Amino acid sequence: MESKSDKKINQELPPGATPLTPEDLEGLLPKYITTREELNDAEFKNISEASKKYFLSRKKMNLPLATFIRYTKRCLEVGRQKKENRKKYWS
């Protein structure tokens, strides 16, 4: 059964956006995320911080952009998985 927060996060989705299931929402951390806007803001903040850390650092990293993007996508996918599935994904 959908709660109010489930309905709120899936409201007014842009064309082609995938609604989040209750299982997706269960694995979201932190728990304050209740709207799609908050989810987008949190994901943007995390990606921005990682980009600053790795691309604006004085230390040279041998990490191609494509690898960084692939890793970031994988992190976002894992964040949306149920907690018990996360360990299997990274094994």
C-alpha cells in the first residue's frame, strides 16, 4: 500500500521518468527524502561533491571520465536497492 510520501515522490514526473516503488523508497538514505525534488537535489549534491573531490583536486588521478560516470551510476543504482541486495551487488 502506498503511503502519502510514496505518492508525493511520484507526483508530476517528467515524461520517461520511472516512478519509485515502495521497495525503492525503503532503501533510500537519508530518510528525510520525501519528494522527487529532494531526491534530485540529494543526488546532484552527491555527484557535485564527488566531481569536486576528484576533478578539482591537486592530486592527479588516473581515472577516465567514462569510468567515473559508470561508477557514479552504479552508486545511484545501489542506493535505490533494498539493503539486503546491496552486499550482493558489490561482491
